[in-house]
Amino acid sequence: MFDARIRPLIDPPLNRMGQALAAAGISANAVTLFGFALGLVAAVAIACGATLAGFFLIGLNRLADGLDGAIARASGKTDLGGYLDITLDFFFYGAIPLAFAVLDPANNALPAAALLCSFYANGSAFLAFAIMAERKQLTTDARGSKSLYYLGGLAEGAETIALFLLMALLPAWFPVLAWGFAFVCFVSAAARVLIGVAALRD
């Protein structure tokens, strides 16, 4: 929901950093993989109880996620880069709730499962529409220059990362936060399905 609004604020500094990194010979894919590694370490840290370390690692993961796109815009986007970016993002989004479930199975396992289910529903609606949008040659740059069509929703990247950071700061609140965001994601998924049906109806 907030992704399109924050893009004009974060893109200019990211693009400047991306141009500098591209000029230094650093590839977008290398930054994508490094950021993903940071995200996995964040999940391990949370699962081991080091949630504050997880907080900072999640922040670094997201910085890398912004920089890889900026480098790609400076050096030239590729299909492989777009594929790695979206795929590893989804792996990361699944790893953090799983980490909280491992941290405290008795209290967190069920809300983590509900949150992951909602991510699955929301992500499926998002990716399925992107495939159909490509076939119909639909485009949008409302959320920046992307490798695929980004169908907006209530729960997008900015909201998800804010949630993860809040969970890392307040791990005892994970069940409440997970149940609440799962509800938002299910509503977002339903809205995306309705928008997709309306856009794709012949």
C-alpha cells in the first residue's frame, strides 16, 4: 500500500549508490545473493533468540534489495536478475515467520503458519497476475522500474518489512502481530483476485 508513495523518496539516493557500485564493477546479482545471505542469517539469529541482531540484519537485507535494483537500472536489467530478486525475496519472507516459530513453537507456531498461508495466498495472486499482465503487455512503474508487473495491494513490501522489524523488536508480540497481518494479507489477496479478474476479463 505504501510502496508507491515511498518510491519517490528512496529511489534517488538508491540510484546514486547503485550507479557508484555499478561503476566499481559490482553486479546486481552479487548484491542480490549477498542480501539473501543476510536475510538467512537474520532468520537464524531470530530462531536462536538474538532478535535484535535479526532486526539489524533484516534492515541490511532490505538495503541490499533496494541496491540490486538500482545497480540493475545503472548497468542494464536482465531476466536472470529479475528472477533471482523476486524468488529470493519470497524465500526471505517465508524464513522470518519460520524463525519465530522455531524460537517459541508453543506460542508462535500456529500464528506463523497462518501468516505463511496468507503470504502464499497474497503472493500467488500477485505472481499469477504478473504472468497474465506480461501476456497482455500491461505495464506499470508505480512501484519503480521492475522486471514484472507489480499489482498493488494492502500488504506489500514496505508493510511486510515494517512488520518483521517490529516483530524483531517486540518478539513477545509475535502472535498478535502475525494474526493481525495475516488478516490484512488475506484481505489484500482477495482484493488482488478481484482486481485481476476485472482487468483480465475479456
